[in-house]
Amino acid sequence: MTTKHTPGPWQAIQHYSDGLTVVDKDGFQHVEASSIAILLDYSEKLGIGHWADSPAASREITEEEQAANARLIATAPELLEALTEAEVFMAGFEGDELQDGIDAKLQQARAAIAKANGERP
């Protein structure tokens, strides 16, 4: 499967003390799952100059949630590959009487694959 994204496998590692880092197979950092989630456009939405100026502009992320987020991100290449293979498999049932229940899932899979590939569903 050819991809536009950095090839997997990716891994979530504890590199900094305040979060997990997602790295590729060569050890390059791509994403951090930090201990604080900051509201996007906090200045416009809340009229403040810095996110630390209001408790509404950020929230703490538990270690458990950080780990879950990092694992989900790190698993993205494998999830995309598995979903792409499932889409190909389900497409083989088009026109079959079993297809009734598969149609909706096939559309859902195609939309997710398109989104992951930066395309429109």
C-alpha cells in the first residue's frame, strides 16, 4: 500500500516527563500527547492574551488519557491499512444479498480512508 503519510510502525514513548511522544520507525518525533489541552483560538473566543489567563482556555489531560491518545495516534498507520483492506474485502460483496448491512459500513470505511488520505469522501 503506497501512502502519503510517514510509513509505520509508529510508537508512543515517554520522552518528556509531561507527556508522550509519537515517533516513527526511525525515531523521528511527529506528535506529542501533552499534559495540557489548550483551546484553539482562545484569544478570539475568550478575549484573553494567553491561555494561562483563564481556566476555560485549557484543561489537564490525565496520564491515562495521554497514553490512550498517543496509542491511538501511533496506531493510525496500521488502522488505515486494516481499514483499506477491509474496504477492498467488503467491496467484493457489492450486489450480493449480504450487502444490505455492509453498504453503510463500506461508506463509512471509504469516508474514513479518504479523510486519512487528505481527500474528500
